[in-house]
Amino acid sequence: MVWIPQISDLVDRLGAAELADALRDPAAATVPVALDDPEAGRISGVVVLEAWLAVQDTWRAEHGADIEEVAVTLGERRAVGEWVVRLEGTDGERIGLPVAAAVDLASTLPVRIHHSRLPLLGRHVVRRPMVPPDPLAHPSDVVGAYKAALDAGDTAAVVAAFGPDGSFRGPADDTSRHTGAKELTELYDSFFSAGGGIPLKLCTVTEDGTRSAFEYICDRWGGADLPPQPGLAVCARGGDGLIVSARVYDDVEAPVE
């Protein structure tokens, strides 16, 4: 339940001014608009969208939400935005919730929001996939190698895709990062302790030369079958061409400690 008003600006950057205006003021919309949110699910129609955005404005104010931009990956017809929303958590402490959105002008569901609900509810929530897998979706160069190593459960190959100071940040806490070969090795060894790799099914890939952002469906982790559920990951390359940062946005509950 986290709407990022800056998503409208991202739509503008893709040249879809009418869609951007519809997201800002649904009552004046001249084009159809649909989005998918982790809590509300599919939202479409002027009345429903207008009411939902009003609830979101109130929710952000009540939780003292501040929004910090992390990065934007801009393709030709698709863009992925990343933010950290800093707000009051369930225990009154300030938390940082990572949120991403894919804006896809070629889709009947042009705005897809990704974030974990663990920091908000204290538990994971299974969510239905939003777009189907695409067998032609493949990230390029080192990110493709990282994805293959993740599928195979090969810790050494995963860590080799990262630069010396490369880091991984999970979906539930923006302060929890694993940095450097030692921490990454321990992290991915734990991930693969469930009996194998994490064979993500890619749905979209958006690249800008520096970052590769990919939406996926996760339905298996090691030897465990999972309910199919969506996610989004962004890998940023450093000057050496290796991954300097991997960031994940999903609500998948790993079958590992």
C-alpha cells in the first residue's frame, strides 16, 4: 500500500503525457489507466483509482512518509523507478521500505508496483503474477551471467559477477546490505542451502547500459516449489563492468533460515 507520486513523472519521461496526467488526476483522464499494487491488486477505472489515490495521500501523511529516489532505468518504451520510502513502522520506529515500479507503455497493465509487505505487516504475502514469462527476455553480459549462476545455485559464479565492493540488498530493509566477496559468499551459500538454485522466470528486461532491471516470477527455490509470485530486481554495473549493486523487490518467503 505504497503509491509513489513520482511514478507520474516517470511516465512523462517516456513521453506518455496523457497517462501521466491520468495518474495525477483520474477524474480528468482521457486514456484508460490500470496499475497493480501489492495490497490492492489490480486498480482500474476513474472512480476506483481516484478513491485509492486519496487513501494513499492520507496514508503517507499519517505515516510521515518521505520518498527518496534511488535510480531510474530508462528504456525506449519501458522504465523502472526505484525509491526508498521512509515511514513509521508498526512499532513506531522509522523504517526504510524499498519500492520499485515498472512503467510499461506496451502493456495493458502499464504500471506495476513491487515491494515487500514484511516491514508493514510483519509477514510475507503471496501475490499473483502480473505479466507472463517471456522466453526471449535475457539480461546482457555480466547480469546474464549472474542470472545463470543464480539459476544453477553456483555461489562462486554469482560472487564472480560482482565487483570487489559489490553489494546485495534484499526487499525488506534498505539498511541490510551484504557487501564484498565474504559477505556475498555467506549470503548465497545460505540461499542455495535449500537444495539448489533459484530459477527465476523472466518476464521483462529493461536496460540502459548501466543498469539491468528485470521482472520475474519465482515459483521454485532450491528443492521447494513455491506459489508463483512476481518480483523485480535491478543490477547496476560499475566502471569495471561488474555488478556494483543488486537490489531486489518481492515478497517471496525463502525456504531457508
